[in-house]
Amino acid sequence: MNNQQFQTPIEYLKGVGLSRADVLKKELQIYNFEDLLKHFPYKYIDRTRFYKVREIQPDMPYVQVLARLTQKEIIGEKRTKRLIAQAHDDTGTIELVWFQGIKWVEKMLVPGKVYVLFGKPGFFNNKAQMAHPEMELYIPGAQQKGNLTLQPAYNSTEKLKQFTLDSKGLQKLIAGLLEQTAKDIHENLPDYIRNRYKLAGRQESYRNIHFPNDANQLNEARYRLKFEELFFLQLKLLRNKLLRTQKFKGNIFESVGDYFNEFYHHKLPFALTNSQKRVLKEIRLDTQRGVQMNRLLQGDVGSGKTVVALMSMLIAIDNGFQTCIMAPTEILANQHYQTIKSLVGEGFIEVALLTGSVPNKARKVIHQKLEDGTLNILIGTHALIEDKVQYKNLGLVVIDEQHRFGVEQRAKLWRKNIIPPHILVMTATPIPRTLAMTMYGDLDISVIDELPAGRKPIQTVHFYEAQRLRMFGFMKDEIAKGRQIYVVYPLIKESEKLDLKNLMDGTEIMSREFPLPKYRISIVHGKLKPAEKEFEMQRFVKGETQIMVATTVIEVGVNIPNASVMIVENAERFGLSQLHQLRGRVGRGAEQSFCILMSNEKLSHDGRIRLNTMVKTNNGFEIAEIDMQLRGPGNIEGTQQSGVLDLKVADLTTDQEILQQARNLVIEIFEKDPQLAAPENQILNLAFQAKNAGLSWDKIS
């Protein structure tokens, strides 16, 4: 679709012009012919059959009826004026009503003639009725314009409708565009692929996805265009990976030395799980190949990713390299720093923390130690990628929750060394398999899928508002045992639009129920200054307060083994992955932990599924799959800014099989023909070059 004609600005299409072009760009991001052609229908109205009047039911969507007009009359005065007509077939009578355009419609209606009626049926006084139907004179034996097909329905907006660009208006524009350009929609898949997967031609697929004659045509067009979209996405990701392994040599970590062995045998406070051992082995093999490692490490909250990262860094240090961990927030960077310091102890290796809060004097010392190579591990936020930060020999970069970082930010890190460092990307947000194959399709993926020994699964319950006193009683019992409790609210101040429990009211209720001096409460939210937030956090960490009332700022980066209860107020307002992250803040010690999800009695269908899912399972990957089915892949955290998921026709929740087929095919093609130089792949190579013209492969995308 990169033929120059399809890049023509949309204002040059007949029937558009400057003002309509402006609104198309603003409302639908349609800038050129190609964008309009890829504005696919979101549904189809079935005009492939005629219904009898007797068959019409009140809950039916649009229906099409063949009926003879028997009478018409205008009734009422001025504002109450309406046109009413009667039409019948051999099974009954239907009433037709118009409230607008009455004079014009009345002239068009000829009693005694047979019409094709099309509209949404209703019932009034037990009589079938249709308001403002589309009407077309029926001519026996002639091809009826606009009926007996699946009629496309396009997304529009109120602004577009002001320019008569409702679904019908867009349909007209697209029909005109296809008429003008369809002959220039060239094939971009070789015959051997089309034959093997029984794919329809590209030109006919574009025609039939917009204007199918029947369901069969539509399904064939959809399958073809979905396959094409996912195939080229995988081609881009896997070629990216291939080119990078050819272009970027990697530092070779030859040996596992004293630092690793000392830590493993004498400092590691617990036995590694089989999952952790497997991932370490995968990283070890990667760093011996002489090719830059790019590996994604997925693991649920509390599964031990930080230990795996630390042990990987010790291998790098054993081989004379420096390492760093980049985290998205100061809280999370600080968390990693404290965890790693406590694991390695004093005097073992040099570890430093660099964030925006570090004073200049301390910063200069860190810069000096980095440059002379005495600093082994640097942990920080995006302060790590500032130009002033120079490493002597950076060998391994660990990026935590990488979806929070832009491509440019990440790319700056691997320019910090002559041979780019190995990259280990970590995420505690379990990613559905199909999403991982698209968002991270150019990375090797490791999964830690078991929790450390001794961890008890968190017990999750769902309470309604009526059970609040029971919840308070449970809190008091846990505090009496010496435990601590999180209470999380979705909002800081009351919203006029949302009937939510809010943090300020909640704190007041908690203070009444848990009064001084017996109980103490910490309050943490995003509007506090960093120093105030840190003060409150530390009171809770030290056990000076038993309850932390907070907004979701505690979602990541807080590790308090003594906290055994997580209470989420208005839990129905949170997404599944957020609920799962919040629950992961407890269950860090050996004691049994609990998560209580509070909600109103009235729950939406999706809200009920989310809460039931949380009660039913602790498995992050299972939760992620359900989350994707509910929200769609484009709304999963991090995917919007990735840019990878700009899918126009494919849907990762329903097209997993096509994605797998496309990926397997790309792997097979690259094994035989990595340069796409074979004669049968010329068409692919040309299409690929055109699609990705101007893109740089120097970065992970």
C-alpha cells in the first residue's frame, strides 16, 4: 500500500476538500488515501435477507422488509407533526413513521407500490413499527442498489456528522476511493504463501472487507488482511532481531568467578527455584555467544527477578564489567538499591544509587567511580542516561518495567559502551503470550513461573459495603498479631462525577475506627512532596504505624514483609493488572497474607468478572489473559506508547492462531533466506522495504 498514490493527502479525494479533510484528520487520524482505505467497518448490517412482518421481534437490530404501501397521512400540528404510513406483506402490517423531512418524504411515497424497507424495528401498541426507514422502490428482477449485501457501518463522531460524514458519508467516500484506486492495490505476498494458506487476493480483499456480498466473502477478506498485518509485524520484529545479532557484537562473559560463587554459596539467603535456575542458565548461554543479549524476564510479583538480575550482574563483574539497573521511579530504584545492598552485605562489591534526589557532591563521587571502574553496580532512574554519566566498561544493563521508558531513553544506554552492553528487561506485569509475541517479538523471553519456597498463596476475598464491620474486625485481629495493613483508595479527593470512597474520607473513617494512641496511621498519596511521602513510608517500614492509607503510589516498589493485609476500596474501579500488582505488595513474609476487595453492591458485568478472577486465582499469566479479553490488547499498560500495536484489522484476543501461523512462517523464511534475496521472496523484500522506509534498526522498537 506504499504506492505513491495511496500517500496522497485526503483533501485531494473527490468529495472531501479542505474543511472535511481537517475534521477527518482531527477526529479519525485519516491523513491520506491509505488511512481512509484502512478505516475498516466496525460491524456489518445484514441486508442479505428479507424478513416477513410476522418474524419481526422488538429486540432485533436492523431488518429489511419487502412490503406494499397502502396508505399515508400527515397528522398533528407544527411541533407534533408527523407522517404515518402503512405497509403490508402476506403476514401482517407494519407502521412507518417520520418526524423530520416530512414534506419531501410524503412526495416520494406512492400507495400501491412495493418498497424495500430497511430500519430498526420497534413496537407500539403491539404493532410493528419502523421510524425513519430507508426506502427503495422494488423492481422485480432488477439488482437492488444497497440491499442483499452486508452493509458496512463505520465509526464516526458528532463533529464528523456535522460535515455529513456519518457512517453513510464515510461509506460513500470509501466506495469512491476504491473505484479510483483498487487497480493499484498490488499484491505483497508471494504465490507460495497465498497458496499454502489459501489467502484471497489483496485487491479483492480490500473491496470485500468494505463491501462484501455475503459472509463468506467477508471472512475470506478478513483472514487475508489479518494474516498480512500480523505477518509483516512479525517480519519487522524478527528481521530487527536478525540484523541486530549480525550488527551488534556482544561482550563475552567467559567465566563464572569468585563474586558469583561467593554470593551463591555463602550469601544467598534461600534456595533458588527451578525457574530461577533455568533463567540464569539461559542468560549464561546468551552472554557466552559473542552476540548482544536482548532478553525479557517475565515474573510475577515476588517471584525473585531481582535476585536473578543480581546474579547475572555478578557474572558480568566477574568478567571485568560494570552493570546498572534502570527503574522508572525513585521509589522503585530505591527499592532495588535496598534489596541488593541487603543481599550482598558490606564490603563485597561497590553499589551506588543515582536519582534526581542525589546531591551534587555525592553525584560527582559516583561519576568519578564510574569512570575509573571502581563502581560495580549503579542503580537509578533515567538519571543513568544523562550525558555526564560515563562508564569505564558497561557490560550489562537491567531495565525494570521497561514499558515506562521510551525507545530513545533506552537507546541512550547502549551507546554508553563501544560494544553495546547485554540487555535484560524485567517486568512484573505478566504479559499474555500473544502480546509478548508482538510487543517483545524481537526479544528472547524467559519466564519465572513459580514463587520461592515458603511463600503461602495470598487469600483473596470480595466483600460488599454491608460487610465493612466484619472487615474492621478482621483488621483489628491482624494488628493484634503484630501485622500491618495497607488500605488503598482510587482517588485523593471526592469527584463530583464518580461516587467513590476517597482517601480523605477514608482516613477520617479509619481514624474513628482505629483511634490514637492504640493505633497509628500513615497517609501516602501522589500530591505529597517526596520528603513527606518518604517520611510516611519510613514510619510504616519501621513499624511505627500499623495502617497505611494510600492511593496507588504503593503499587510498585514497596516491600514490607510484615504487611499481611491489602484492602482495596472500590476495587471494581481498578483494572485487573493493577489489582494483581496491589495484591503483590503483601505475601512477602512467611505469614499467611490476605487481600480484601471492597465494592458496592451494584457491579458491571466486567467488574464482576474482574473481582471473581482475583478471588479465583493468584496466577498472573491467567489474570493477564482475562484482562486482555476484557480490555483489549491496546489498553494493556504500556502497549499504547509502544507503537507496535497499531493494528487495523487483526485482534490479538481472537487472532492468536493467525499470529502463531504468521510468526512460524517468518521464522521458516529467515532460516532459509535471511536476506530475503531468493527470487520467490523479491515481492516480500520490496513490500518490506516500502513499509519500513526511513526506519532505523539501531534501536529496540
